[in-house]
Amino acid sequence: MKNRLRVLRAEHEISQAELADLLDVSRQTVNAVEAGRHDPSLSLAFRFAAIFDQPVEEIFLGMNEAREAVKATETQTK
């Protein structure tokens, strides 16, 4: 899954180990999610969002993908 975690960590000047401590997971888990090798659970995704004060969809989809997902959802519900 594409994500912006590396960029957000850099902006907040936080290491993978520090982020792992905040999330109560291993540094390897943070690394795997950041590299797109592991999709986070919904609970973990929301914890990432809370730490970076960002909506989940902006961290894990990016703005363009988030807009497309919203549009698709709106189209399906009409």
C-alpha cells in the first residue's frame, strides 16, 4: 500500500524507532509498513493518523487517490 510515512517522519524529525515506541510496535513493523511490504491494521492506521494529525486516507492513499476514492464512493451511493 502506498503511503507517506517516510515523508511525515522526516517532517516531524522522528526516527522509525521513536515512531515504533509511540505506536507500541516494533521498528521492523514501522519499516515494513513504510516500505509497503505490510498493510497496517485499521487500528494501527488510525494510530499513525493520530500521531501525525492527518486523515488516514491522506497518509495511506495520497491526495489524488483519496479524492478518487471519495468520488467513486459518491457515485456508487447515488
